[in-house]
Amino acid sequence: MVFARASSPHEHSALSTRQVMQYVLLATLPGLVALTWNFGWGTVINILLASTVAVGTEAAIVALRKRPVLFYLQDCSALVTAVLLGLALPPLAPWWLTVIGTLFAIGIAKHLYGGLGFNPFNPAMVGYVVLLISFPVPMTTWITPRDLLPAGVHLPDLWQSLQIVFPILGAPGQAVDAITGATPLDAFKHHTGLLVEQIYAAEPLFSRAEIVSYGWEWVNLGFLAGGVWLIYKKVFTWHAPVAMLLGLTLMAALFYDGGSSTSGGSPIMHLLSGATMLGAFFIVTDPVTSATSARGRLVYGASIGILVYIIRVWGNYPDAVAFAVLLMNFAAPLIDNYTLPRTYGHSKARKATEKKP
Amino acid sequence: MRKIWDIPGGIHPPENKHQSLTDGIGTIAMPERLILPLNQHAGAPAKPLVKPGDRVLKGQMIAEPVGFISAALHAPTSGTIDGIADQPVPHPSGMSARCIELVPDGRDEWCDHQGVGDYRAQPPTALLELIRNAGITGLGGAGFPSSVKLGPRQPIDTLVINGTECEPYITADDSLMQARAPEIIEGVNILRHILGNPETVLIGIEDNKPRAFEQLTEAAEGTGIEVVEFPTKYPSGGEKQLIQILTGKEVPSGKLPAELGIVCQNVGTTFAVYNAICRGEPLISRITTVTGQACGRNGNYEVLLGTPISHLLAHNDFDAKACTRLVMGGPMMGFTLLDPAVPVVKTTNCILAGSKAEFPPAPPAQACIRCGLCAEACPASLLPQQLYWYAQSQNHERLEAHNLFDCIECGACAYVCPSRIPLVQYYRAAKGEIRRHDAEQLKADHARQRFEFHKARLEKAEAEKAAKREARRLAAEAAQRKTATSEAPSSGPGSADDLIQAAKARAAAKKASPDEQKAKLERSVEANRNRLKIARDKLAEGRDQGLDSDAMAKLEVKVNEAALKLKTAEEKLASFDDTSPGKGDSTVADDAASRVMDRVTASRREQLETTVASLKKRIASAEQAIGAETADATIAALQSGLEKQRQKLAEAETALAGLGPDGDQKVTDPTTVDAASAAIARAQAKAAARASMTPEQKAREDLHALDQRIAKARDKAQAARAEDSEHAATLESALEKLEEKRRGLIEALGAEPEETVPERPVAESVPAPSAVEPHPVPNDDPAAAAIARAQAKAREMAAMTPEQKRRVELASLDERIAKARSKLDSALAEGSEHVEALQGALEKLENKRRSLAQQDSDGVNPEGGA
């Protein structure tokens, strides 16, 4: 009779890191569907390409580090990074853009810091920002939503999309230029002299929208749905995403001056435009790079929301989730220091750097 | 309905309680042997009251508590003590500890016992004593002695009875509450009485035990005891958590619930208290759940303490092959057993024999993704992910800032961790490390304090020494400067010149400055006064003790001498006071030099004349002293001293009268007037003598001198020891050194090819009077012994070759010379009248030796000639 010697607890819940990652992947589906419906196959191609590169890079680096490759691949964390980057990149972006971004995200932002659990910055956002700064033109070229395309112009089909992404497959039947257009946030950036009402009237993005801006509203609602499901599945808590959305809403409400020409747009426009919901539920919630405690995550999320508004309205870039997240990644350890929970039996919370009482 | 509070965190693992809740409380057949560890509780192990071979009755105390936090141990059944030895005990480490082994006799015969009739009539202290003697400890898990917990210093307003049993699988308390609710309620009443009837009495039960809740509610009707049901959540059963659920209060970190006026007891403990008080039965059994898929039968049993777990498992159709983990306690906080032979102890609430399906081997831990699930599950509101991070990096400071020591090790964090990190294991290790580190730190601090104190003391002593040295050095420098100014150019390296220079230097050193000189004189007066006082005290003491007249006379002489010396010192001081301002230092030095010069170069007649003059002077001063002294005893002493001086004077005058014409010759061998010149002369004589000696002789002489020094040193050391003086150790070590030196010398002598010195110490050997012409050697030894020795020697000599004889003679001569020289030395030192006789004898001996040595070197080599 040989019994195992083990430390308690001897039982374990079923949830594993692999499952957590799979839930996240699953939760992106509504948003992905909305993106694909409105902007064509580009995002799907982005995701597939990024995933292939990510898994390959991860495997190569894990092998280089002389670690068990399959053990590390099965946590699916590389796939999550790839999918998030693929969702964030413009549809029909050239293949090399995706490849470079993914290589940087996995190789530099993740494994150079020690791999899963050790990276201080969100890898997908590092990849995104590197591309945005290095290749601003392709990174800001977005597709016009399906129904806003001029008459006679259609979104490319799957094969045409592949041809656009991989020029080696031959010239697509139509030029990409014909189908590109501004995003709602671009519209606000470019029409600084107009009243909000005038922008809304001038841009078909807004004038033909169900809620805020054509196409984008559904993409954001899709990610919101996925995020709510993840909270329900207890993959993460509500603190960080809700705080971020609240921070953004608060800023938009504070600076929404009734729609003057200097207005940054309504809160609802900010909530349902750009990468707001993707950021709130899939980027801000990245546990590795965020603050630790519930209180800390409230501070962290709210700060990102505020930063997103500041950069969107007063910065040079139309969208700001990636920058805001990276900035707050820097601040996470500081937040952690001051946001320890109050432990049972203690009258008040302590600081992480406190010395012996 | 009573308000209940929620605790933060918590988890809902599968309960798995139904398996063991089918048949109520069963019994187990008597095992062949019971193993009773002496330490089944928190605190000091109990002390055995029995020895192997003793027959004990059921309920008899077999080990008593040692100290306040300890618990008694009783025989669970009647039988014979088989031994008291180390056995494996239930412990996470799998360690062994002292156990009493009991072989049951099957009769299960009780000792005399009876309950307390009306416990309400008993004072709480008496009941506490009964609880202590019944060996009752907390049966929930920690095993803390209940009598201690029930006797807090603080007033108690809330008694909480813990019927939560939140761990999966375990149903021991549940089955107890279902089967024995009235007894438990009575036990609660006893606890209330002991605690001075606290206002609130609560029994907390999770809502997954509806039958137990019903039974207790029914039994508690009309007693004022509230049975409270609350939602099932692990770890509600932790003492701190239950208090929070029922009262909304938190036990302050590092404090006991008693600080809040709360005492918490487990239902099992409550039942044991009922048994002890109402039935007089000590704690000899408990309810234990046996469960897990590796057991064919699951259930709860009333098990005698000491029952081997293997016996319990065998009763439940245990399949050892199916079992991957054998756990004592529940799946969340229990620990694995390596050996099923360990016994059931007071804290064994569950034996969980898990199958592979229940407890699959833990997968390798993945990286922590800081998902925070652990922090959500933590009932103490800690940040387990941060604790894990800092435990890995052994950052003790951060661990303590994150309140590691508030972790109750419930295991909720590790349960929910998606990366399967054994978090609790890290925390236990870190806690152990910090405790060890703190203990070492404390020790190191103490050691450092001791060291620093020691160092400070040494430094102080060193500083004092240095100050003294510095003062001496300054004085010496000043003296040297003065010598340099007064010194006449040296005329040559002659020995007399050297001596003069040395004397000048000494004198100069002595007269460093008039003030110092005066101080020295004053000190001398003081010291002499003290000596006189001591001598007088001794004399008085001797008189009181009735010493014989000889001894008294000696003491009197001493007093007399001391008085004289004091007088001289006082005179010197007086004359210094008169002359010092006018008298230059160089003059003093010159005086000393001329005195030495006189002595060194004086003829025999002059020397004797000096002696006579000095003796006359002493006599005169002695007479003066007698005249001045009033005490009879002192006068007698002075007179005896005076008598001696007069004798000496007479001898010196006789010698002077009998001095021949060669007496005017200048000699280098000085007769002595005072110790200083005598020492100079002796040194010279020795140097001259040594020049003519063989190395062996020199060694032997050294040996002899050493012997004398050793004898003196020994006396001093003994005296010092007798007086308990602080110098005793120094003197002894000096003595040791001398003895060592002596041994070295003997060895060196022994290494000489021709061994001539017998092992006998030199002092004992006596000159051989036989072979050569007789000569006057002063001989103190008894004549008979000397004759016997001489005869023996003569016989030996007769059997020797001429050369051997010569050698022996030479050796004996050497000894005699050495002895004569030492006698002469002591005579000189004492100023004895035998000095001249001794000198003559020594010369003769030396002459004889020279001639013998001559013969030896002239004689044929016996080996060469053969």
C-alpha cells in the first residue's frame, strides 16, 4: 500500500486555465460575427493568420527555452492573443502587418518577459501599438460597412479578400480603395469645425444608424454580449470593465457640451464606437497585466476609461484603447500597492510595502 | 429569526456527505491493540502514569497533563499496558512519537466513576478541573485543551456552538447531532454555567443538515439556546468565520475570540463535556466518519481512541488497491496518511480513503495568470496570488504586509486555482520559513547584544591599560632625557663601567622628577605603614590564637622590621623634603654611581668596614626605635632584632680583625651590604662560573635554579589561592610555564648521550663523600641516611671502570657545586654569617672538578684502547 503524500486541499474545482482561455475565445464570437457581417472576411482572415503565426511562434520559443511545448500550447493563451489582435486589426490588412504584429506580441511582449503570467504589458495591445506607430497608413485604413458602400460596389468575397491580404494570390477584381472609409471616431476627428448635429447629418455612418453609428454599434454590442457571458461564467469579475465603461461615460457626459463644434461626442457614441467594448471585456480584463484586487481593478478600469476619452478627443489618434491599456499596465503595480483589501480581523487595509507593525 | 451575516469568498465543493449518513452511529469490534499517543492535543505531551505490565481499567487516567496547556489521557478499555514507545502517529510529516500501547483484555471493565449530581451547584472552577481531568480537547480539529478555552480572563457574553461541519465528506458532527441532541443541549447548559451564563448562546448549523437542525431545535426549546441555520458554504465552520456569520464581528488579527467576549466550542466537544460532568466518563472515544470510494461501506462510528486506522478500514471493506490517498480529516484541510497503522486520536473526525476518481493525481501546475479567482474565494480577504508571488521569491516583508499569518489554510484558493497551483503548500512553507527566520533573528539579536557588551567591556579595560602604559612611557621618556643630559661619555665596555651606567640609569629613572620622587617616597611611607599595621594585626591575632613562643617571636621580629622600615622611609621623606630643591638629579645619579663604584672596587677590608659601619648605624637606629616605642611587645621584638644586628656586627668585626694581608686586594667578588650590590655581584660571579662550564653543567645549573623558582612560585601561588587573590590564576599559569620549562630542561639533559643524572630531583641528591678527600661541605641531611646512600654509592663505584667512576664523580661534583652555589646565593641574600665559609667550599669544589675534568680528557679512550 503506497498512498500519495499530498498537501491539502485534495479536491479541486473543474475550471482550468485552458478552459478560461477557451471561454474567452468563445465569447468573441458575437463580435466577430458582427465584424464579418459588416466588414467582410477580412477579420476572419486576420484571426486565422494571426493564430497560425502565434501558435508557431509560441511553440518555437517554448522549444528554444527547452520547455515542454505541448504543455504550454494547451493553455490556449497564444490563441487568445492572436484572436484579440486579429479582431483589432483593420479587416483586409496586408498579411505582413498581421504577421509582424503577432510575432511582436508573442515573441517580445510575452515570452521575452517570461511567458504567460509574467508579461507586464498586454501582448495583443503591444503588437497593435507597434503596428500603429510603425505603419500608420494601413493601420488606419478601415473598410466601409456593407450597406454604406456606393452603389455597385460590394464587399469582396472570401477569395477576393484572400487576394487582397495575400497579393501573391493574384490581383483582386476591385481596388481596396473603393471600399475603404472613415470610422465614426475618424469622422469626429476630421470634422472639428462642425456641430455634432451637423456631423450626424453629414455622415451616412450616423444618419443611417439604428442607434449610433452604422455597423459599429452591432460590433460593440456583440462584444458586450460576449463579455456579459464571461462575467456570468465567472471568468472575470465585473469590476474592471464596468469601471472602464463608467469612466468613459463620465468623461463623455462631462465634456458633452450639448453638441458644439468642440464636442467630443455623446457618451453613447463613445460606448458603441471603435474598440470600446472589445477593450472593456477582452483587453482590460486581461488578468496578468491588470491590477490585482477588486478595488485595484476598479481604479485600473476607470483610469483606462478616462484615458480613452482623453486620447480620443484631445489626442492625435482616433481610437485609444491600446494606448490607455498600455499606460495603465505601467501603473498596475502602483495601484496594487495602495489597494490591498482589508483582511479579516484587521481594522483597515494595509499597503503592500508596509513594514512590520 | 436571527440576523446572519455573510462571509467574503468561500466555495461550494461537492458535499459528498450522503454516503456516510445512512446508518446512524455504528460500533467497531474491539481491536487487538490500542495505540495512545501522549500528544493528541495542542500543548505539552502528557506524562505517563503507568508502566509496561500494569493492568488498567477502562477510564483510568494513564497519562497526566504537564503544565497549563496539556491534556490527560485515559485507558479506552481495560487491559494491560504493553509498552511505552515511539510509534508512527497521525501527523502530516508521518513522524513517530511516544505512545502508550494497551492490549485490551476484552472485559471492558470500568474504573470507579460517577457524574456530578447537580452541576449547577458546583463552582465553575471545579467543573473546569473535571473537564481537564477528563482529557477533553477541541474535537473539531485543532485539539486545544477545552479547560483552557473555557476559562478565559475576559467576561463572556456569547457562547457559540459549532455544528457547521463545512468540509465535504465529513458527517461525524451531523450524525452526533441527529442521534444525541438532548445530551448536546445539556452539555451546552454546562458550558453556559461554567462561563457565567452568557446572554447569547448560539448553535450554528449549515442548511445542508436539516435533520440535525430539527433535532437540536427541538431539544433546545425553552432553554434560551438559539439554533441558527445558515447557507452552506465552505469554510463557514472555521471558528472565525462562524463567529462572523453569527455575530457579524471579526476576531482581531492575532487575538482570541474571548477578546470579543465570545467562546466557541464544537458540538463533539460539548458532548464530551456532558459525558465527563454528568456521567463521569473521560474522553475515551469519539465519532469518526469512515468514507471514500476505496471503502466498500461508509458510515460513522463511535471509535475508541487508539484504534488503529487499519482496523477501522478493515471493518469498512477497504480496498487498498483502489485507494490513492488516505486522508485524515476532510478533503479540504485533512492531511494524508502514509501508514494506515496509525491510531485514531482525539481530533480524528474523518478517515477518507479516496479512489483515483475522487483524488486524481495533481496535474503539473501551470503559470499563475493572476486571474483572481483565489482572491474571490478567500474567506479572509487576502490576495492569494500576491502571496504566492512573494512566497516564491521568499519576500518575507511583503508576505507579512499581505497578512500571510491571517491565512487559515482553508484551501479555498487552491481549490479554485485554474492553474492548479498548490497555494496552501506555499503558504505553509512560507510561514514556517518566517517563523524560523524570526526565531533565528531573535537569537542573533541576543548574541549580538552579548557580544557588543563584551566588546565594550574589553575596550574599556584596554583603554585603562593604555592610559597606564602611556603614563609610564611618558615618565620613562622624561627620565631618559634627563639621563642623556647628565651622562658622562662612556669610557669603555668594561664590566664595571657597564654596571655604573646601569646604576646611573636606574637612579635617574628613580629620580624622574622631584615631585614623582616625593610621591614615591610618600607611597613608600604609606606602604610601610600598612605593612606595620598588618604585621601588628597578625601579631595580635597570633596572641589571641595562643601561638607558641617561637612563632610569636617571629611575628614580633616582623613587626619590628616593619617599624624600622617605616621609620627609614619617613626619614628619607623628611630628608628629601629638606634637600630636594637644592639637589640636582645628576648629583643623585652620580651619587648612586659612585656608591656602586665604591662597592665594586672596594677591597675586602673596605667592604668589611662598610658592613661594620652600616650595621652600627642600623643598631643605633634600632636602639632609638626601642627608646621611642612604648608597647612591650614591640619593644621585645625590636630588641630581638637588635640582638641579631649586634651578632652580625660582632662577626663582621671579627672578620675584619682576622683579615690577612691579601684582604687589601681589590676583589670583584663583593661581600655584601645591601641586596642590590649583592645581586650585581652574584650575577657577575655566575657569569664567570658559567663561562667555565660545559653545556650539560649549564643545563643542570639552570635546572636547579628553575627548581628554586618553581618552589617559590608554588608558595606564592598557594598563598594567593588561600587568600582568594585575583593573581592566583596568573601565578598558577606562571608556575605551569616554569614547570614546563623544567621538563624541557630535563628532557634536554636526558637526551645527552651519557646519562648521569638520576631521576631524583637535584635538591635531594647529596654530595658523595667517599672517593676523594673529605672537604667541609655543609650538610643538613640526617647523618644515617647520608651514610646509607654513601655506602650504596661506594658499592656501585666499586663495580665501575675508572672512566665510569670519573664520570659519576664529575656528575656528583657538578651537583654539589650547584648546590653549594645555590646555598651561597641564599646566604648572600640573607646576609648570613656563613657566606665566607660557603664561598671557600665552593672554590674548593670547583678546583676539584677542574682537575677531574682534566684527568678525564687526558685518560685513554676505553673503546679505542681495546
